[in-house]
Amino acid sequence: MLRALLLTLAVEVPLYTAALTLLRLAGAWRAAALAVLVNLVTHPALWLFLAPHPSAARLWSAEAVATAIEAAILIKAINRDKTVLAVIAVGANASSLAIGLLAAQ
């Protein structure tokens, strides 16, 4: 789980930070802190859900819920451009999922 969390952070923190700062939704430090926060909230729960019975269906549903929670946290913290924040969450999570799946092969 720790290895997966570190990979997720390595992928998502730069993506969240770049997107949030380039779109002027947050400063770099706040964007990075939010990126770490959303992943520390969702990643352990995702792994606890998947661990007993890993399957593709459970993975996709867990990722969808984690992405929605991350978007909700960003929306609550930033309170601007809700659709853009949701799209950023989808992009960051899709990227880390794709890289995680490639790394697992």
C-alpha cells in the first residue's frame, strides 16, 4: 500500500499543483498541500475496500468514488470553478490509475 501511495503522490501532486496554479485557483504551496491531503483521505480507504476482494469492477467503482471525494474536497477548499476542479480531479486520478496499472504489469 505504501508503494502505491508514493506512486500516486508522485503522479498526482505535480498534476494538481500545476493545474491549480496555472489556472490561478491556488498558490503552489496550497495546491501541493491540497493534492497531498486529498490523497491521504482517499488512498487508504480505496486500498481497504480493494484488499479483501480485488477485482476490476471494484477498482473502477473505488476509483470513481475516490475521484468524487477528491473533487468535493477541492471544491470545499477552493470554492471556485467547481466544474474545473472536478475535471482536474478526474485527470489526476485517471493519470495515476493508468500509471499504476502499467507499473503493476
